[in-house]
Amino acid sequence: MPEALQNRGQALLFNNQQGDALNSFREARLEAETLGERGEYWKFLSELAKHENQKVNIPQIDLLHYQAQEVVAYISDHIDDQELRTSFLELKEIRELLAE
């Protein structure tokens, strides 16, 4: 369900419906959080931060980045295989998020 909301948000963005897209991203984030889907949750937080950025909501952006980074750290800390952990941390999206 969160992925469908995320995809809906992307489609709305494509159609220049930023307000509705942002609401869809927020729903995706809440749904992933409710379902405990940490593997996807950080992506929704990061995506939401990008679009909040367009609204210049700096405190919200900082909070979303921080939350996404916390989820990534949690996931990384729970990957026992060093090679897999390194591979995860080297993903482009992860590197970009951690650099923010």
C-alpha cells in the first residue's frame, strides 16, 4: 500500500499537482510507519523531504532528513553480513541521504 501511494504521488507530480502529491507522500510515510516497513520508510521520508523543500518548510525538512537517517542507521546496524551492510550503505540514495 505505501508503494502505491508513493507511485500515486509521483504521477501527481508529473501532472503538476504538487499539493495532492505531497499529501500522497505523507500518506505513504504514515502507512509505512504504521506497518513497520523500515526498508521502505526511509525512502518515503527522504522523498517527502525533497518535496517539502519546494515549499521551503526548513524545520520539517530537517526533521524528515533526520528521521530517514535514523531509519537507515537502524537498518544498517541490523545487517550482520559486512558485505551486505557495505553494499546497502553504498547505494546512491543512501549516500545522498547521509550527505544531507
